[in-house]
Amino acid sequence: METYEKTLALLNDFIWGPPMLVLLVGTGLYLTLGLRGLTLRRLGPAFAMLWRGRRSTEAGDISPFNALMTALSATVGTGNIAGVATAIAAGGPGAVFWMWMTALVGMATKYAEAVLAVRYRETDARGRFQGGPMYYIRNGLGPRWRWLAGTFALLGTVAAFGIGNTVQANSVADVVQKSLGGAPAATGLVLAVLTGLVIIGGVHWIGAVAGRLVPFMAVAYVGGALVIIALHADRVPAALAMIVRDAFTGTAAAGGFLGAGVWAAIRFGVARGVFSNEAGLGTAPIAHAAARTAEPVRQGFIAMLGTFIDTLVICTMTALVILLSGAWTGTDPATGEGYTGAALTSVAFDGALAGFGGYLVTFGLMLFAYTTLLGWSFYGERCAEYLFGVRVIVPYRVLWVLLIPVGAMADLKPLWALADLMNGLMAVPNLVALLLLSPVVFALTREHLARGERP
């Protein structure tokens, strides 16, 4: 196991080195500039479009609203609770700043992904809409790039079991064990049953459940965080200043925090930001391709809201609670080391809302991870279907459910490292395609705006 962990660490250092960070942030920045800041200027109209998208009757499998909720169900998960805490524990408060930067340019990345997903989507043998990077690579770039489309689909098929399955199950089992004393095996079994009951109905059931659970859990979690922030409002400016300052200076050791340099803040901030909002990863467009819409740009504006909600709202709430509580410099009595992961977030919430905050994190994480299990099951299934056809759907769903208890009982640290590695590998073919197809995105956007359509 030690050799395995060291190998993962070396691979992650390579995958998440300067070239990947330049590719991720650079692609988002290029798209933001190419769109002339449109994704940053049209937030209000995009939210209005999302609201109207609840009742679409155009061609597609699910409403534009439920498409976003399905995408959010996969992105709003352990990254918002455990991922933010891990970023701060490893990179210091400055990591939050780099999460913000990744999200700001990531909105344009997510927009472009959804535009291309709708533009190049197909219908499968069952008459269901299919789309995502594998389709816009093959249909947009042509037959010579089929190998790149297949590479993405293969990575997505395998990576889903790490990013969207075992990591989620493990995080839930960990926090349930610490907070409620529940056995990981029992937690994994319950999650498996609840997941299986929904994914048997495919995207329609997943979209319907996500459309109800995601808004509820987001409002409940953010509401609790806002209460804590309001109770410590006088310290918020100092916390924000620390985030910005430490992003460029690093963070000195304090209490249970061992200290971190600028590179650690950038690396963990960008990695956890991408893990949380998945901008550039290529997964969200798989959900948006199923939306009932005839206009790619319209769905693009709705899609970009996922990054805004996930990172700039929910992750920021988590980060502020952790920093305001001071828990990030505390020491776990059980291990003598600094807190990290979901345990850090739980301690922070419980310290501010004694007797209630810890349970808010526990049940919030359970709901977040459960919906992530649902969303990622759809992503992995669609990638597998691209490679093997509709016959793979049932076996994939069965395997998905069976591996949930396995993830719940596994060791957390190598799972997170494996998830980071898979994130990086999946992003490469998608980012290459986004850069090559960016003229299509810009042209479709200009045509949409020329017609005077909203936003």
C-alpha cells in the first residue's frame, strides 16, 4: 500500500504540475476573453433563463432546469465539504483564492462545454439524447479525432468509479462513523440501496430526484453557513484578506497546520476547485446534452451557473466557516495531527453551532454525496454506452451499486489521490477539444446575440 500511495503521489505531482494548471486556467481565460467576458456579465439574465427552463417542451429528455440540477447533483458533493477543507489543510487559506480564480474562468469553460454538447448531440438506439466531449470531439473535429473521443469515454467510464462513487461513499462513511458511530459497511449498504432505487429509472428519475434534492440541500447548507458567518461578521473582512494575502505569500505554520507555500496554495486550490465544479473536466455537458432545448447557447448560459453556485457560493461558505472558526489550525485529539477533510468542516460547524452544526455537516454531506453518486452514475454510464452500446447499461448500473460499499470501507487518502489523478487525465482530451472548437462556440454565440435572444 505504501508503494501504491507513493506512486499515486508521483503521478499526481506530474499530472497537476504547471502544464496542467496552465492548460486548465489558460483555456478558461482564453474562452472568457474570446466571449468578451459575456459569462461574467450575464449572470442575472442566466438565472432568469434557468427559472424559465423548468417548463421547456422542446426536443430533449429532461428540462433545462433538471439538466442543471443533474449536473449540480454530481458537482455539489464532497468537494464542497471535504474538498474545501482538504485544500485549506494542505494549501492554507490562500488555496481558496485559487479556487475562486478557477471558478471565474471556469464559467466560460462550462458554457463552452454545454454549447458544444447540445450542438453535436445525437440520439441512441433507444431514442435518448446523447452528448458530451466524446460526441463533440467525434462530430465536431471529424473522424481523424475518434481516438481522442474514445480516450475520453474510456477515462470517464473508469474514473466515475473513483471520483463519483468510491470517494463519495468513503466520505459519507467517514463522517457518519465519527458523528453518529455508524459502521462503514452499514453506511455503504444503505447508500447502495438508495442509489440503486433511483438509477434503475435512468436520466428521467435522476433528473427528477436531483431537481428536488439539490435546491433543498443547497439552501439548507448555505443557510446554516450564513448564520455562522453572521455571528462572526466582524471577522469576515480579516478572513477574506487572509485568503487573498496567503494566495501570494504562503501560510506560516500555526497550531495543527504545518504551513504551506504559494505553490501548494495554487496546486491544491486549482485541483480541489476542479474536483468541486468540474469545469474543464467534461462531465457536466453529458447532462446538459439531455436538456429539452433547441438552442445551444441558451443551455450554455444555464450550464455556467453550475460553476458559480458550486464554487463561488457553496465552497466559499464552507471556507469562511472553517477560517472564522479557527478549526483549520486545531489538532485532532485522537491523532495529534491537524484536522482535514470532512472532519475539519464538521469541527468548524459544530464549534460555531454547538450541538447542531456537526449534524448539519453530517446530513449535508450525506445528501451531497448521495446526489453525486446519482449524477456520476449517469456520466459513467453514458461514457460506457459510447464505447459498448446500450447493452452495457444494465451491467454498468449493477457494478456501480456493488462498488459503493467497497468504497465506504476503503482508506480515504489513496482514494482522494486517485480521484485527483483521474480528474487530470479526463480533462486533457476535453480541453484540447474546447480549444480546437472554440471558433464554433464564438460563432454560435455571435449568431444567438445577433438574433436578439436572451440573455
